Amino acid sequence: MALDYSTFKTVIENNGPVARVLILETKGSTPRGLGTEMYVWANGTHGTIGGGTLEFEAIKA
């Protein structure tokens, strides 16, 4: 669920730095597959990598 360029630009202009979280490898059963991405900024997110502890840790980082 990638952000289109104009939305991405607006998010950066309004919120500052944005981190992209991308699933590059999985083992066993996972809620989301390879290439799944989410974007995280100081006061928001876009997309999900499946919720749970992994997503919480990605947002916290």
C-alpha cells in the first residue's frame, strides 16, 4: 500500500521525516507477505505490516 508521490510529499511537509517499514523476509506463517510496507512518522502511520508486536516495535523505533 505505497503512498503516491503527492501524498508522500504532503506527509513530509506536514510531519517531517517518514520511515518506510518493508517486509523483506518471512519464516513460517505470517499475516502479511514479502514486499508489504507501511510508513511511520511522528504522529501517524499509513498501511500495516500485520499488527501485533512486530508492528508495535517498528512504530516505536
